[in-house]
Amino acid sequence: MKSTIAMAILVAMLVSLAACDIQRGSEQATQGKSGDEGGSQESGRSQTKREQPKKPEMLKGEVAEKPSQERQQKKPEPEPAPRNIPGLTPQVVYLNLENRGFKCSEPELMGHQNEVRWTCEKQETHGEYSVEINSSDANSVRLIEAWVISNEPARADALAQDFLGYVARAPDEGAQPEEAKAWVEQNVGSKVSAEFGGVSYTLGGKAGRRFLELEN
């Protein structure tokens, strides 16, 4: 009788231990599965976060702006206005030349800036004389070019001294006509420049030719 009771108690204890082991194994399996699912979800979220492109950051003070029309299209600078010889008109020059026997042409339109030119010429026994008057309009003079062409090269300087000295006195307003005339007479035959009364004088020539240019 005692042995039977002891045997029953032992069997009960073994059954209880087996049940505990089964329950513990089930709980561990459940926890492992949950951990795998959580890790998988966390890994997916991390990968999604890494794949999203970063937005470009704008530094402090930077402002996005469109280029203005002034930057896109630079306006061309206007050409400077021609500088004229003060107080001198084409009429004064060619009328004085006509009084000395020159024949002067009608005004001609020259160049892309619509410049006007008058040409006055005279022929004599010892040589030829010519004067060109260049102007941007009928009431101003930009440039005067005077030429002497001698038939006898040895007399070129003598002819040029008289005629080019006369042309040198043409500027009136603020000019120094006598000083300019004396300078021309002394330097005929040389390539030189000087300024009198704000007007530039240039002499030059070769062989039997001599010329004088006047411009502001």
C-alpha cells in the first residue's frame, strides 16, 4: 500500500515537470518570433529612411533670385559725340577760300555717321592747293585738311609756308591765330604736332607734298 502511494506521487511529479518544460519552450519560441518581427520592421524603417534623398540646405543669407533683364542684356554704350573746332563753321572756311580763287564743291555725305564734307581746290602755275572740311552738320567743323602739291619739289616749303600759314589762322573762338601761323611757317616740311587755343595742329608731307590738319 505504501509503495503504491509513493509510486503515484512520483508519477505526478514527473508529469508536472514535463508540463513546465513544455510551457517554457513555448514562451521562448513566442518571444523569439516577436523579436524577429520587431527587428525586421526596424530594419525596414532604417532602410526607407536612408533611401530618402536629402533636401539641399540653403545657407543663411542666401536668396534665390532670377537674373534681371539688365544682367541678361547689356545695353551697348553710345558712341561719343564728335568734338568740333570751337566757333568755326564750314561757311566761314569755304567762303574765305572762294575769295582767294578756290572752287568749292557742294556738301557730300560721307561715312556711316552721316558726316558732311566740302572740298575746295585751286590750281596755279607752280602747284595745286586743296582743302577738305569735315563736319557732323552744317554748323560745325570737326576737321580741316589742307594740302599743297608743288610742281617743283624744291619750292614746296615756300608755297606751303604761305598757304598753310593762312589756313592755320582759320579758328577764331579762343584761338591763337598768329602763334599758330608762325609755328606752321617755322615747321613746314617736318612731321610735328602742337596745340593752340585748344585746337590740335599737325604738319607732315613728303617729296613735293605738304599738309596741315586741324582738329579739336
